[in-house]
Amino acid sequence: MSATPVPDTARRLPEAERRLSLRERKKLKTRTAIRDATYRLIKEQGYETTTVEQIAEEAEVSPSTVFRYFPTKEDIVLTAEYDPLMEDLLRSRPADEPVLESLRWSIRQSLALAVADTPDFEDNEMRIRLGLMASVPALRSRMMETMSVTGGLLCRALAERTGRDEDDLEVRVYAMGLMGALLEAMIYWAEHDYQDDLMDVVDRTLATFQNLPRTS
């Protein structure tokens, strides 16, 4: 697999975006420790036999801390740390920029930041998550719920940029269509043994969408 480069913009974010990243750094560190512990245990003994109590011990936190960050064991695998950041990045784009172009930039930046923070993000974390999502029924079920939550965040940001209501049919369909398309892109990437560049797969996916127009 060709390595996805970290764009220079991920290293030289505007001041507001760098402040946002720093503000969440401590939380991200704890969440990452919990997730890394989970993956280590799953590799050793499988998903089903791994308990929250074991994860907490491995991560050197309490079970209540695990549940504070992740309501269910499934969420440890499924929660994407950079979804809220993507929403803020989308809001930071110029108001007159086409929505689809803003989305492309924000998604690429979110992925780039994940790669910058976790050098083996693609080779390790992404592969583990996709493999588990494909093989564990409980994860597939929970995945649909988490997609709805993330789609809601995207609806809110899209509504602000287009002057629409976030409950508008067009906004909801566009947001959830995008979420479904990105999920399918990840599955495609996995099925092709991660040979394609991830950013290129994302760009090809977004190229199938049209721009969501603003209200007049």
C-alpha cells in the first residue's frame, strides 16, 4: 500500500484549528490509550472474550473511565476521534466555497491529522477496525447507530453553510448519503487489500457527489 502523505497544511494549521487540537489533546491521549489496550487484547484473545474490566486494567484506568469515554465496548472500536474536528474544520472554510469542496478539504484534513497523530494509523488502526466491523455482528449493528450520530453532526454543519434547516430532507439525505459512501469506500479499500492510497479513495468517492446548493 502506498503511504498516505501528511499534507503540509496538517502541520501548519491556522491558529484556531491548532488551538482546537491542543484543547482536546489530553482527552485524545486517554481515549487512545483505551483503544490501544483494546486492540492489544483483541489480538491476543479475540473480541468476544475481551471485557471492559480487562481493557481498563490494560490501559491503567478505571472501568468507569472507560465507560465515560465509550458508552459500550463496541464504541471503543467504532468511535472516530476526528468526527467532531471535521465538523469544526468544515465551519472554518470560506462561506462562499462550494460545499463539496469544503467537505473534501475537511475530510482530508481529518484523515491527515489522524495520520500525523498516529503514524501507523492506516497500517494498524484502520485495518483492525475494518476487519472487526466486517466480522463481528454486534459491531455492524452499533455501526449503524454511530453513523446516524455522525450524520447528525454533518447535517448541522451543512445546514449552516447552505442556509437550510438541518432537518431538511435534502440536508439529511446528503449527509447520510455521504456517510454511507465513505463507509463503502473503506470496505472497498479493505477488500482490495489496502493497495490504493486512502486519500485517493476518498477523492474518488467524493467525486460521485454533486454540490449541495445554498438556498437563494
